[in-house]
Amino acid sequence: MVHKVQGVVALTKGAPVTLETILVPDPGPGEALVDIITSGVCHTDLHYKLGGISDDFPFLLGHEATGVVNAVGPDVTEVAPGDRVILNWRAVCGKCRACKRGQAQYCFNTHNATQKMTLEDGTELTPALGIGAFAEKTLVAAGQCTKVDPEADPAAVGLLGCGVMAGLGAAINTGGVKRGDSVAVIGCGGVGSAAIAGAALAGATTIIAVDIDQKKLDRAATMGATDTVNSSAADPIEAIRALTGGFGADVVIDAVGRPETYTQAFYARDLAGTVVLVGVPSPEMTLELPLLDVFGRGGSLKSSWYGDCLPSRDFPMLVSLYRQGRLDLDAFVTERIGIGQIEEAFDKMREGSVLRSVVEL
Ligand SMILES: NC(=O)c1ccc[n+]([C@@H]2O[C@H](COP(=O)([O-])OP(=O)(O)OC[C@H]3O[C@@H](n4cnc5c(N)ncnc54)[C@H](O)[C@@H]3O)[C@@H](O)[C@H]2O)c1
Ligand SMILES: [Zn+2]
Ligand SMILES: [Zn+2]
């Protein structure tokens, strides 16, 4: 059976997104059909619409979602109809060289549903990050579904499906932040704010928020930052060093992903400290650093794909911390909107007036 539902589609590069009727097939082997409950509006959706990720238009947008499994393919055992799930965009294969050496968070062969969702005329859709959750139903690989506590607010926990997990994981997984560490986070949007929350969760005692937008810094101060630096007014390297005894932070997280913010992160870190790049650069960007400084400053320079998360390990754990009041995911939900309000949500994202707009389906 094919399901006819409404979905938010970017038809051509840069054009406003439109609500289209889309056709979603029943799940085949390894697949799950999911009724979407909520889906957050992430910067990556805007990147897709603007053609910054690929040219495979039309895109079915949305990828930070909570849903209920509607049906599963014949061989699927990990989830069942009725399960409340958070969708993830890195379903691991279990067979590649990363998986084989026990580092499935790096899986080099993640996968999505095999069957295609289409427009009514048969045009194949490219679902954003292999999900496509601004739709009443979507088709994913079963491994993209992680069962979680159905009592948790879907709008809040669904954000673990992308930006909030990326930020939390950049601190607690990739950065390995420990009790007593000093941490600086450059860029305090959804991802950076989550990195701040992650650093707080891990027990960092100094957490420095850096942004060029004072509104973001004011909010960061309510999410665990102990100090704030407005880098449009002050040199962030000097400011971070001054706040860490003149040395620099143990872990610096670049949640912007530009050559200048990466360079700031590189020099604002203590000797033998860690830089984590979680912001995603665009293809034309290049980085120039004195190689002697790369050697002389030691430590590690790491990238964080999806917060190096393992959804099956991290989502239930973080939902549990949320339910216990130890991780404030509600703070990330700025507004709840309808499926027809994605363009307004993009405008608010550009203005910087929201952390997350969450679509309720
Ligand atoms: N690594 C991953 O797996 C992953 C996952 C999701 C998102 N991301 C990426 O993370 C980045 C941040 O996403 P977001 O949703 O938080 O975006 P956002 O737009 O909500 O936040 C970006 C923040 O950076 C600030 N900023 C911009 N330029 C700056 C500069 N030069 N110095 C300091 N601050 C600056 C902005 O004021 C804003 O607060 C994006 O590049 C996004 O694509 C990565
Ligand atoms: Zn793998
Ligand atoms: Zn995202």
C-alpha cells in the first residue's frame, strides 16, 4: 500500500518550501514506516533548501523527529508498531571497518530506507539526512529508529535526533569533558547551547560561551555558561585565556565551523587541550595554520559527526536524564508551529530569535 500524506518539500534551489502531497510506500525489508509527531527545524534544513548540501532536488525536509512506528518490514526485530521512537540519521551497518573495531559511532556505511518516497507524479524525493520528517508519515531504515520512553515530551526529546545530540555529544563524547574541566563553546545556537549543557552535565567548572550575538549569550548564561564573551566586541582568544588563568580552555568547541572560529578555538585552548569541530564548514572554506603551532601546542584536533553518538546508547540515557530534571531539553523548544510555518521558522532562525521551532504534526 502507498500512503498519501502532506510533506514540506524544497522543489528547486532557493525557492520557498511548499506543502506537497507525497507518496510513502509500506516498509520493505529493513525498513520502518513512522507516523511523525514532532520535528524540529534545523539549520541543515535551510542548507538543503539553499542547495548547500547537494543538488538532489526535490528534498523532503525535516530530520529532528519523534514518531510512532506504524509498520515494519518483514525481517525487522529491533522496533515494532506502536513504539515511540526518536529518528536518527546514522543507522550503523555493523559490518564496516569502524563497526568491526567496536567504534560504531564512526560507521563508514550508514544507511537509510531503500525504497523511495515520491511526489504524486512519481518524481523521487531526497529526504533530508535520509529522514524527511516534515511529513505525516516517513519511511526510514529500521536502524534509524530508537525506542524511547513514551512519557517524555516528543517536541523536547525529538531534538536529540540532530542538533541537540550533536552539541551534547561534542562535549561529552568527542570532547571527553570531565569534572573540573574548563570548556569554551564558540557559537551558541542550538548546537552550541547543547554543547554548553553537555559540558555542565559532565561537570565542567568553567564554561565560556562565545558568540557575536548578545541575545545568544544572554540565553547561554541560563543554560550552564559560567562566563560569556561577545566576540564582535572582544578578542575571544584573549578573553578565554583571561578566564582560564592565562592558559586557555581544556576543551574548545567550534559550533560555527568557519576558518576564523576554528583558528580562535585552536589558540584559545590550553597546551595539550582538545579542539572539537562540530559546526559544518562550507566547501569553499580552507584553513591555514602554522604547522609548528599544530605540533607545539599538542593535544588533539577532533571533528564530531553527530556528537559521536550511538543512538541506542545515548538517546534513552539522555531522555532519562531529561525525565529526572537533570537535562533541560525544554529550554531548546522556543516555539511549537504548524507544518505550514517552516518559512517563518527559517526567518526566525536567520534573525537568531529562536533556538528551535518545533513542528507538531
Ligand atoms: N556535526 C554535526 O553532526 C552537526 C549536526 C547538526 C548541526 N551541525 C552544524 O552546527 C552548526 C551550528 O548549528 P545551529 O543549529 O546551532 O545553528 P544556529 O544558526 O542556531 O547557531 C549558530 C550560532 O553561531 C553564531 N555565530 C555565527 N558566526 C559566528 C562567529 N563568527 N563567531 C561566533 N559566533 C558566531 C550565531 O550568532 C549563532 O548563535 C551548523 O554549521 C550546523 O550545520 C553539525
Ligand atoms: Zn558500519
Ligand atoms: Zn539537523
